[in-house]
Amino acid sequence: MGSLNGKVAIITGGTRGIGRGIVERFHKEGAQVVFSYRSSEEKANALIAHLGGDDIIGVKSDASIMGDAQELIQATLDKFGRVDVLINNAGITKDNLMLRMSEEQWDDVIQVNLKSVFNLTKSVLRTMLKQRSGSIINMSSVVGVFGNAGQANYAASKAGVIGFTKSIAKEVGSRGIRCNAITPGFIQTEMTEDLDDKTKENYVANIPLNDFGQVDDVAEACVFLSADGSRYITGQVLSVCGGLNI
């Protein structure tokens, strides 16, 4: 029996990278899973077919739009009747130096990475308040802690996620709802596969554990913060970065 048996989890951005890894791990741990995706219906259907069963559904949804966020929560309630875990994972990058960064690049990243966290959290709280229980996990980044040249928009959005997380933890902790953030470092995904060997070597040289992390390292952290064993943990930032933030 998995550590998440019987729990209902919503995972945004669930068709690729870290999001897909979390979906697969949560399903393995016995959770009933609802994942969202913005465009790739083919990938969503392939993921559902790969995992199988009637305990997983995909919902086409743009978390940066409040109406879509509300519909995602309602679709989950219609299917499974409750929401135990919300993982705000959806995110994008549009990197550029500040002198070259357009207003659109700034707005798009803030909209997807930060406003979507507000939208989903606000939309799920009424349900969790009625249940007097729930775990909200917000995906930040080590870049949100120490910044990165050429990523002012991304760093600002991810730093905002951390402040938001701590505030929500204080607001709803008395009602049995926990809210934590995870800050991944360099994780092996489709994005890192496109890097050349020299760039990878430079990144690894700054990581005390001397390697990229794996998607399941982040998924494991999400399982921990969703399971009953973390019942006394809220408002915290768990860094999954191989020591990069030391």
C-alpha cells in the first residue's frame, strides 16, 4: 500500500519534466491524480494510457486564468469528491538580460509562475477549509533564493512563490491546512538535455553532490510533504538542489 493511498492530488503542468515525474510517482503511491496541461492533449492521453486505471484524469487548463483554475478544482470534486493535495508546478521561462527584457516577457512569466499559484490556491481553499485538512505544495526554485543573471523575471516569480507560501501557511494553519515550497536546483529534464557538455560540466562543478538531480528526487519531496508523516511541517522551503544553495 502506497504512502498516499486514498488521497486526491491535483498537479499542474503534469505532462512533462518534473510535473510528469510527480504524476507518475503519486499514482504509484496510491493517490487519485488529476493533472492539468495547457496544450499537449496527445501527451496527456499518452500519460493516462501509460499509467492506466480510472484513478487518474487529465484536464486541459491554463492555471494563470482564474476561471480555468476554478474549473480544474470543480472537475476534481466532480470526479473524486475531495482535494487533499495541490501541487502548483506549472511554470515557464523567458530569459533575457534586463536591458533587453520586454514587458511581455516579464508579464508572461509572472502570470504563469506566480499568478497561477494565487489562482489555484484561492480556488482550492474553500474545499480544504470545509475538510479542515489539505497540503499545498508550491514549486519555487533555487533561483528564487539567490537570483540569476538573465532571469530577473523568473527569479522574481519564484521568490514571490516563497513569500506567498509562508503567508498562506500562517493564514490557514489553524484549520489543518499546510503550505510548503520546494526549491529544485538543476534537475535532469528535457531542458537540461539540450545543454552542451561544457555547460553541464560548469553547472555540476558548483554542486556539492557533483551531479544533476533526477525528477524523482523532487517527486519524493512532494510525496513527503503530502503524506501524513509531515503533518507538523508548514511554511517551510525544502531545497532539492544537491547542496547548490549552501
